[in-house]
Amino acid sequence: MNLVINIMLWVAYVISLYFSIFLLLVYLDKKSFFQKESSSLDPPHTPFISIFVPAYNEEKTILQTLESISKIDYPVENLEVLVIDDGSQDQTKEIIENFIADKPHFQLLSQKNQGKAAALNNALKKARGDFFACLDADSFVHPLTLRKMLAFYYQEKDSRLAIITPAMKVYQPKNLLQRIQWLEYLVMIFIGRLTSQLDSLYVAPGPFSLYKTEIIKKLGGFDEKTLTEDQEIAYRVQREQYKIKQCFDGYVYTTAPKKIERFYRQRRRWYLGSLSCLRQYKEMVANKKYGDFGLIQMVKNVAGYFLALTGIGLSIYLLFLPLLNKLKDFFLIRFNFWPYLQNFELNINWLSLFLADFRKGFIIIFLFGISFLFFYLAHKNAQEKIMKFGWIPLIPYFIFYYLLKGIILLLSLLEYSLGKKIKW
């Protein structure tokens, strides 16, 4: 068993080291470019833009979402907003109707509950825009983001550029879980900026990704059978040799789950949707035909599942099982700790322990060092302070959070294997 554990650990170390060093080298190579890169608020053209807002039972946030759209700094005569009510059973539809009553460039589309992808396809059939943006009904766009995205698109001068993704932050995190996610999203923005330089973005986030309408229609619209239509369309765009880029400061804000139950449902959909996309596009894994996306990103996505499952498996074997055995022993002695404490001796030679497995210790320290560096750079990239919400969220973020996500992945795979149907 020790041999198996050592093999799993070393494979995990090698994978982690490879991709960590690779991303570090990408950053060092692009550092001077990032320092010079700046946004423009003056796109050379102001094309007609469609904005899609799919909504299902979003009465708590839909009004704020629509208000954020109404504040976008863009000529209203070149803008249409298609709000799709996906058979909501609460007051979502009534709130939409009241809000758009005096706004002729807003339009409500109603359909029976068919899911988000079907809602987007319904809007895509009616869209008149040269570009369209999707905005989840629990998210809010910064007034300048659309102009930044369009300016970025025209600066690229690339007819094969199909999607511009935003820099997504958590909106006004209030409790500990939301603040931990706020930290996570900042790191995701930074990793996305690095990945964008390799033409290897693999997801177009629901909050305000901007699409070239002609290209998405040519590709057949959104897949209505997948759990993560925003990821599937990105895979399809990459497979057809189109491009996806991130607008590094095109900010959009999303409402993060504040309760563990909703967080679980969200991540379960993400993980199983991602796994489904990997299976659907498995021919792209390690395929040089797709450049860095096939050789790096697809391999990294596959390896991510191995690392997550290995991490949770080793945690169970090395941490939780010994803890359970210790609790069993305490139960047998009816939790009478006094004799145990009398004979307890703490005799650890830390130097000997470290030297006994110097290589593993060095790798772990190195990986933590890169993680902290990326964490710092992510905040700098997003123009945020590390201590914005104090030090308390930092502890669970680095110690418990990724273990929690690993447990959710394991439970998600269990539900999937039992045939449980997961919906939007």
C-alpha cells in the first residue's frame, strides 16, 4: 500500500510541478506585455449589440441585473436586450414586465422550462446584433465593460476571434463562503489572462461573455443537452479553430452561493458538465492539431480530475481514517483522556523528519511558493487588496477549500454513477 501511495504522490507532484512551472514561465514571458497593456473606451465602431438574459426563478436578483444593463455606456439605438423567462414559477416574469414597460429596446421572450441553453438559442434566432452578450440573471455588468470588450475586439484585428470573455468578480461577498469564492475568482481571472495568451481558454462564463453572432450561428448555437453550455460552446469554438480571448479588465460581477447547499449544486453542475465536455471532445486531448489548447489545456483539464481525486483519496487514507480509528479508541475508553495525556510524549525531530523525505518537502514548499506568488499576482492583476476582507478567509482558502471542492467532486461522481439527473 505504501508503494501505491508513493507512486500516486509522485505522479501528482510531477503533474503539479509541470503545469505550475509552465504557467510561471508564461507569466514571465508576458510580464512586460501585461505591464503595457491598457484598455480603450473608444472602439472604432459601435455595431448593433444584442444582450441575452436567461432567467429561471430569479426574482431576488433579476431587477438589479436589468438595471445594470440599462446603465451600460453604449448608444441605446444600437442595443437590444432580449430577456428570456424560462418558465419561472415565482415573480420573475412580472418583475421583468414592469421594468421593461417604458424601455422599447428591451423585449421579453417567454418559453416553457427548457433550460438555459434553449433560452439562449431562442434569443439567438431573434437577435439582430453583430455581436451578442449573455448575462446571467444573478450577475451585474460594469457600465464600461461592453465598450472595453468591443475596443479589444477591434484591436485584435482577427476575423477568427469568436468570443471575448470578461473578468468576473464576486459581487459584494458577505459571509465567509462568499469571501473565499471572491479570492478564488480573482485567481481565476489571472489564470484566464495567462491562458488567453495561449489561445487556450476553455469556458465562456455566463456573466457577459461577448460572442460574434455570425460565427456562433454557423456553429449551430448552444448545445441544449449539456450541463455547461458556456463550456461546451468554448470547446466547440476551439475545435473549429476559432479563438477566445479575455478582456482583462472588462469587469462583471456575479452573486456567489452563500450557503453550502447551493454551492454544492453549482459546483456539481460545473464538475459533471466539464467531465461531459472532456468525453465529448476527447479527440482533442494531447492533439497537436489544436495547438496549445490540445497539448496543454486539454491535458491539464484531464489531469485536474486525477489531482482532485488523488488529493481527496490520500486525505481520506492518511487523515480521516486515522482520525476515525483514534475516535474509535477514545469511544472504547469512554473518552477518558486523562491516562492518555499522562503517557503522551511529543518527541519530534523536525530536522530529521524533513531530511528523511527532503525531495517531497522541497516540492511541497516550492508548490506553495508558486501558489502564493500567483495569489499575490492575481490580486494585483484585479486591482484588489489581499486583506480587503481581513485574514480570516485566507486560512480556509489555503487549508480547507480545495479539500471541500474535492469532496464535492467525489460526491458528484457518485450521484452521476447512480444515474441522478442534474439540471440547470
